[in-house]
Amino acid sequence: MNIWRNLKPPQRRRLQWIAIPAAIVVLGVGLWRLDWVRQNVQIQWLAVTGRAWRVRGQVHTVSILSPALGEHRSAIVYTPPGYDAPENETRRYPVLYLLHGAPGGPDDWLTYGRAPEVEERLIEQRKISPTIIVCPDGDGDGYMGDSEYIDAPVSRSGRGPGKQVGTFIVRDLPSWIDAHYRTIASPKARILGGVSTGGYGAVNLALTHPGVFNTVFSFSGYYTATQSGWARPVWGYHPSAARLSAQSPQDYVTGPRADWSGMWIYLGDGRNERGSYAAEGDAFAARLQSAGIACDHVETPGSHSWDLWRPQLRDALIRASGRLDGFGNGAST
């Protein structure tokens, strides 16, 4: 501060002319590192240049009454091109359920993940058949809405159990979608996928509730539950090691189980991600294979961002083709 006071007015003005642009550059670089900023800029650029993909299917926001939560929850539902055509009125479709990360929301998979675009491009290339996409609101009791996609044992107030988001995802959501859309109501025609926290949630829910989803996608997920960060209120403030272990796939996948037979899991990680995502993916892939669960672990260049997850979604959908009822190219109507 003394240095500033000792400067003469012309020197102060020159310093301001240097400092202000430098601060703007630093701020811009910092914001650019945030994935949502980059994605919004890219989306706007595609719109301006006319190169944006124009989704031909229909997107609706629905309100689902969840007995597990005791409230209505929103979900975004995409129906593929031709769903409402008279010639397809008896056709039934597989369903891809996509979980957002934390923090995040159900529209992330459309705005940034561009899941309908990914699907429609693959349909045009005859690599998959039309599929319904469902993106639910997975917010819970944690900071920034984190839920870890579990049934929280304790509410943030400490009075009674927390939000039962896990039961909403595995029971209430598929039941409602099957009742309101022409789905193939079978675990063989359902995919549960997610990014980051959603990837953990997808794997954990599918394994702890077998017979609901036979195919699972985890993009930059983790497989050991920890009571830290935004998740702290979800588990309760003093969870036992046993409680965390019971929700840690890396711990409880110890050998083959008959009700896991036929399941296939895609684990996608980025080579440039900070933290232990790839290493944890390697360890968990080995654990799955030792338990007789089919697994593809894919590591591609990229960081913890939608630039990594969009192409991995495409890769996962192609690999899943032929594994699901009604999903492979040339599926019957």
C-alpha cells in the first residue's frame, strides 16, 4: 500500500492501464477452465455458424410422483424421431437413464452432454436403434444438492432418514417411465449411466439392486464411498466403516453372484484427469472381472469434463449395441 501512495499520478495511471487488462485476462483464463463456460461458448459458436445439430426427437420435462421421496421429482425425457409416428404406434423402445454429477442437474446431459445428438448421429450411421433417454433430478441432502444416489440414512437436520434418492432411481423412476412410455419393460432393455458422482451412483445402484438394469455406464466414476466434501451430510456425520463399505462397490464385489449374471459395465476414464479416477477404474475393473461381471475399461485422452464424456458415451452406446433387447441395429418393432 505504501508503494502505491508513493507513486506519482502519471505512474498510477500507467500501472492501472497494465493491471486492469492483466486482471481481465487472468479472469478470462480462469473462467475458460470451467467446463460450463467452454461448453456454452462452443454451443453458441455452433449456433452462430449454423453447424449446431438440430435434434429431431422430442424433449419433454415431466413431473414424477415418488413414493420413496414423498414428493414430485422432475425428469427430462427424450423420445427419438418417429416415436409418435402412426406406423410406430405399437413399437417399444429400450431406455437409457443418465444421472448427472454433483453439482449438476438433469439438463446437463442435454445441454453439455448432448446425448440426443449423440444418439441421433449413431442412428443415422445405423449403429444403434432408437432409444428413449431419461435424465432425472438426483438432488439430495448433501452440499450443492449432492445425493450420492443413495437412500440417505439421516436428514441434514438429523431428524429421521434423509432423501431416499436411490429408491427413487431404481424403483419409482423406471416404474413411472414404463407406465407412461412405450418401453421394453425389462432389465435387458435398460441402461443406467452417469458422470462422476452419477457414475458411482449408476454402478452402485445397479449392483445393489440387481434385476433392474443389466447394462451400466460409468464415466469418471469412483467406487469407494467416502464421507467427505459435498457428500458429508448424505452419509450422516459419523458413519460407521461398515455403512460406507456396504455402499462401496470396490469393497462388496468379492466374488460371483447369480443375480449379477448377464450384467455388463462400461468404465470410462480420462488420462489427464486429476486424482485417482483411472487407477480406481483399473482396480475396480479387475474386481469386476474376478467376480465374473463383463466389463470394458476404456481410458482416453481428456480431463474431467464433457469433452471427455461425450465421445465416451458414443463409444459406450456402440459397444452396448447388440447386448440389449431392442437396442442393436435392425432391432424388431
